[in-house]
Amino acid sequence: MNNLILVLKGFVMGIANIIPGVSGGTLALTLGIYEKFIGAISHFFSNLKENIKFLIPIAIGMVIAILSMSRIISYSYDHFPIPTSLFFVGLVIGGIPMLYSRIKGKKERKEISSWLILLLSFSLVLVLAFSEQLFDLDISVSFTNMNITSYILLLLVGVIAAATMIIPGVSGSLVLMLLGYYYPVLNVIKDLTKFKNIGSNILIAGFFGIGILIGIVLISKLIEYLFEKYEVKTFYGVMGFILASVIAIPASTYNNVSNLVIDFPQIIIGIVVLIIGYIIGNKLGEK
């Protein structure tokens, strides 16, 4: 049963990393597996058997989600953007009580520096969420006629994407979108599920995947250090990321869905799925 729950949590994290504005790191935190996930990656060979036992179900869930849900989520995001984004808002909100309980009662929570860190992290996520309007970005990327330089750049983008996927509140898919790689990478995944252009797509996915692995290891060591040395302040920074996500997720939907129509049925369905998302996030965070 424990492995099944880990697969489900990995599945939710995988879906989160598909949608711009939703952070897989945030959901790992709200689902109660973030610190163990970071530790297992950072010290993978120190306790190899236990780390593999913990990470494999999560990885299986994430891979299943990315391969099986990329088209479904893309369709839902395009046709039902408000309910889809509000579902993830509910997942995020559902984990906040569990996170707050980690710092409740500790003396550092009264320090001004902790609240300043929360404000800084909150502001950073909002700047990223509204960066397209603030900086007028318009970047296009193509995977046709790839050369060595293109593959090296793709690997580096994978490193950046992984780092942002791991940091709570920062959406890896949103960063990919800002860099111009989101839709090309998503199309590669879609083509692989249809068994189209297998050779070239596996090569592209391979370089991107290697970059992701490198990025995850590097950022995991940094975050583990912060939790060990500055636990409460780090949690305040994380709380700022997460609170901002409640705004950033719908804002990203508004920015990235063309011809967005906000009507009464979508709002009602959105409220219902937000509550469902809250319940799921809260219950999974307790396990």
C-alpha cells in the first residue's frame, strides 16, 4: 500500500510538471515527501537499497503521468483551463496546514528575517508568473536540423528546468515556456507516445533527460544544506513560494491560454474540483 501511495504522489508530481505555472516541488512538499525525496537523491549511494525503494515508485508514477497524461492535460488545459488550474490550486492549498505545522511554535518564526524571506520568495514567484508581460518575451525554438551545439544547449536547458522543478513554487514548465522550449519538448513527448520519429525524438528526450538528472542532483544538495542549517527560514521561503503559487497558477492560465472564456459553468466546476483537489492534497499530505 505504501508503494501505491508513492506511485500516486509521483503521478501527481508528474502531472504538475506538465502544466505551466504548477510546481512539482510544491506538490512534493504539500504531499509530504519533499525532504525525503531531496535526501534520497542527494545521498543516493549512501543508503542505496532504501533510496531505490523510495524513489522507484515515485519515478514510475511520474513517468506514467507524463506519458499517459500529456495529451489529456493539454486538452483539459486548452478546453477547461479554469477547472484544471483550480484543481491544482486546491492540491497546493490542501498541503499548507501540514507545512505550517512544521514551523508552528518554533522561536525563529517570530524573527523579522524569516518574514522578509517569505516576502522575497513570494515576490520572486509572482515576477516569474507575470514575466511575459513585464519583459515582453517572445522566444521560439525548433528541434529541426539539430547540431552538437543544439544538443548541448538542450542539456543545459534540462539542468535549468530540473532545478526549477525541484524548487517549491517555481514551475519548471513555466520556465521552459519562458525559454521557448515548453511546446517543442511537449510535442516530442506526444510524438513518442504515438511512436512517431522514434530515433530523433529519443535522442532529443535523452539529452533533455540527462540535463534533468544533473540538475536534480545539484539542486537537491543545495536545498538539503539549507534545510539542515536554516530549517525554519527555509520553510518560510518555501511558504512564500507556495502562497504565491495560489496566485501564479491561475495567472499562468490567463497568460497562456488563448481566447480564454470565463463563464459560470466553468467557475462552478472549478470551485468543485478545487475542493476535491484540497481534499486529495490534504489526505495525501497526511500519509
